[in-house]
Amino acid sequence: MRAIQVSKPKESFETVTRPDPEPRPGWVRIKVQACGICHSDSLTKDGLFPGISYPRIPGHEVAGVIDAVGEGVAAWNVGERVGVGWNGGYCGHCEPCRRGDFFACSQTRVTGISYDGGYAEYMTAPAEALARIPRELSPEEAAPLLCAGVTTFNSLRNSGAKAGDLVAVLGVGGLGHLALQFASKMGFETVAIARGADKEPLARKLGAIHYIDSQAQNPAQELAKLGGAKAILETVTDARAINAVIGGLGVNGKLIIAGAPSEPLQVPVMPLISNRSSIMGWYSGTSIDSEETLSFSSLTGVRSMNEIYRLEDAASAYERMISGKAQFRAVLKTGN
């Protein structure tokens, strides 16, 4: 098979030919049809995640078809369309797993980090990492939903907000453009917050009822005028932009951290105390969360806006993504 690997941390991507992998017991082999390129792939590219063994094939937004099943695999068959996301499996017997918190497994596997991912024509994955893909979604449509999609969908549906509540999305980018669609389809009074008036037409097309230009307006004050947000989902990596919206939380409101800024937040305490509001992080989700994200997207018409690249163009596609120039997700298509 053809594959794109990282031989050592911080080295360039390398196109290689490898034997097709064989599934071990409990695992399946997937014929990869599409793989999204995510900012978190930099963890593999630059060696930022502890314990990575090299060479390693990145990629954790994988859509394809099962073409071989390992010993002991139940309920999965050759020919089924499946996806694999960030959560690449869990042990099932540690304390978090026993409590049903599979995302917090003490031995959790991360696709494209713990084992080879989807920048390849074939990959293997444990059965517990698989999500079924609805027939209405193409592989290219499904792939970004397995990380960017499940992260935003899962955050919003666990925010405590109900249909009709005021919910804001900070950022209209790779995560934000999906979050706006999900928020609108969930029935929230959706607010988009971004820099510049030029993003307003797209934000409204994606489902925003209100638009706040953070360059021209104070986002916290504008949210307060609307009654305060029940939830704010931040999808950016700018700590100052996040700090600027905290005061816009309403009573019992939650700021949900999905984007990961490199700088620490400076949190104004009084708005949290006076409104009994809070700040929480949210992990993307496990395979069943991915499957429900795909199903919801299929039913409601939520779609990622993608740039499509050939597998051999992974290096240039990655650079376009990491520079922030991609509109809005970059996806590799293997041609299978």
C-alpha cells in the first residue's frame, strides 16, 4: 500500500510503500477512502505527544470500508462503511471504563498516534473504535465529522442548553463552521462571534441568527444585551478572544473550551460568581458519539466545507491547514 509517514519528529512527510497491514484479534482492516487533516496531526508530525513510536502514519479522521476482520470481532462485517476518530479504542476494564467514561481510559489509544492512522490506503483499528457511516454521506463528507464534527456536536449537546436558548459560537473556522450548523439544527438561538464584518454573510448562511464582530464590538456586552448566553462554544486558539467573551455568559451559563490556546486564560472571576456560570473543557468523543454525529449530520444536512487533496499531496495539504489558509477542512482522498 501507499502511505504517508513521519519517520522522526519534526521531519517532513515521507511517501512510502508498505505491506498491507493484517488485523490482529479484535481489530479490523479498513480500506481508507478519505482522511481529514486536523491541527492535532501536528502532535505526530512534531513529536508533541508522549510515547509515540516512529515511523508513524498520522490521521484520525478516517472514512472507509472494512475489508478484513480479525479473530474474535463481533457485529462488524467485511463491506461495512466505517469511520475512526481521535479515540482509537479503550481497555474496558480500568476504573474510568468500568464507570462508562471510556474517553478517560487509563490505557486509551489515539488513532494516528498510538497506532498508524489514515494517511494511507489501508489501516487497522480495534473494533471498539469503529463508527458506522450513513449511506447519505460520502467518505469526504464523513471524514471531518469524525473529529471536528464530533467535538462540536458533542460539546453542544452536553452543554445543558435547550432548544430556544441563546448559544454563541466563537470563531467561524474549521470547528466553528460546523458548530454553527449544529447549534442552528439543535434549535438554539445561535450567535456567531468572529473578527471582521466580512464573515457575517457566511455565518448567517450557516445558521447564525445574530452576528457579533469582535473587532468593532465588545462581544461580552453584546451577548449581555441579548440576555446572556446559556453556552458559549469557543473554537479558536486565541486566549485573548476567549477572555473577551466570558462576561457574556448568562445565569448558569457555560463556556466550553474546544480550541486549545497556547497561552493561559485570564478569567474575570466576578462574572462567574454573579451568574453562577462556569468554564469547562470537552473531549471529542468515543465511537458511539462519532456515529451519532454522523447520523445527526445525515438527517439534518450538516456538512463540512472541504478542500480535497490526493494522498500524495498530503504535505502541501498539511501546510495549508497548519497555516490557517484551508477553507475550512482539508481532506485526503485515496482514490479507492
